[in-house]
Amino acid sequence: MLQSLLFSPLVYADQVHVVNKPRVRVTTALVNFHARIIDQWGDGSGKLWTIANDSYHPFAHRQFGGGTRREIRGTNMFGSGYPYGAWNTTSIACRLFPFGVWPLHWGDFMDSDEVGARLDAIRPGGHLSVVPLRATKDNLTVSPDEVYYAVGDSQSLLSILISYVTWCHASLAWPTRFDPMSPNTKVKLDNVLMYYRASSFALASPTYNNTNSRNASYQPITEWIPKAAKNSPFWHCLDSTTANALPIMNPPPRPPGYKSIPKLFAALWWILVPGAWVILVIIGSAVLDNPGLGMEL
């Protein structure tokens, strides 16, 4: 059962009814305020969108979007979870943004200072935050002190925290600002169990120690989730909920009136096809009544 939860099929937005579904607006141009929406439970996909150079955006000419819900999971290694654009496996610098958000940063590790704290004011979703996740029901955990941490932009954390509380019975807690370089930080690079959404979001455990976390070229070839987490319904729920509900970038808005075009063609079909049959019947009847007319036609 736990194995099926870990690899359970994803739930899509059109199958889930969410009241006041959180959305985050990502603006990349101050001249025309071009923006896209990062949507919780959204399916993602759509054409890639290039950041214009009209407002001196720090990542002008890079592409956003296109990532799908099915591609959201990574591994326990930073830099994982990219459906495209990860041509340099030892650096995240100059990579594209498949899900519309920026990766986490761990100081200068893998050049992640490119999206460091100095750009927090314009980071999609807001500055990096962290929140502890504890179960409110004993039958969901394998030990009384079981705790995980979610790390990501503040808006994504606030959005998915609702789902953690509702679906996984996590305790209520407000996110706090996350400084990965602080000596007192609750989450370190080697504590991350799973990255999601092109390494822009992570679930971590303070008891987990990934000894390969700073080996940028390492790729796990075997199961890395520790036994305690594998046996924990709480962990499986957090992982599944993150994969299903974490906000990702939607396709660009469709042009006004696009829904009217198919309806117009359908209306014309139902008008013209019966009309054509009527005309053919009239012509056929006339030919039968006057064979000479058929010869002239």
C-alpha cells in the first residue's frame, strides 16, 4: 500500500474542486506587465515563454514554462527535476525555468548564488521560506518525533500548506524566512530527501544525511529514501501531495473569443449540412419528374 502511495498516479486540476485555489502572478516585464500564472493543482505545459529584455530583467532572454505535472519530481540531488534545460549537470547557472519559478540556492554550490538572496525582491513566489511538518495523528508516523521540513518560495509554501493540513493532517505552522547559509538553519543541503519542480522546492528530514549531496555529478541509481520514511504514511502523503498540488506555471492565456470559434463552426455545420441535403433532394425530385432536365444538367 505504501509503495502504491509513493508511485500513485497524479491527480489533475480538472478532477479536483478547490475553493479559492491559490494562484501566484509572475511578472517579467515592467513596460507592459507581461505575466503568467503559477497555479496550485494546475497541469502546467504550454508553449515556452521568453523573458523580454525591455525591463532589464536579470534573466532576460531565458525561457519559462512548459513543464508538466508528470515531470515535477526530482531526486535527493540538487539540480534534479528539470524536464529540459539541464545541459550542465554540475551547475544550475544559465538554466531555464520549466515550471516558472527559480531553483533554491545553497550559497555558491552549483553556482546557485545566481538566484541568491540579493534577488529575493523579484523571486517568483517571494523569498525562500521553510516550515516544519508534524503529523497530528499518531497512526501516520513511525516515531513520535518524526518531523519533515518543506522549503520553497513563500507563496508556494502558503499554498501547499493548506493541502498538507487538509490531506496529510499536518499541524498548523507559519513559514519563516529560510537562510541556507545560517549556522542555525533547520535544513541543510544533505538533509533533503526529495527535490521537486526543477529543484525549486524540497522536502527534508533533519535525521537524513545524504553523503553525496555535494557531489554535483552524482546521480542516485538505487532507492535513497531511508527505511523510516518509506514506512511512514505521513511521508508518503507529503510526497504525493507535493507532486499533485505544488503550484506550477500554466499555459499562456488563450486569446479572447477562442471558445466561440468551435461553437460557430458547429452552428454552421448544423445549418449548412441539412440545407445541402434539402437542395439535393429538390434537385433529385426535379430530375425524376423531368428526365430531360437531367440530360441538360
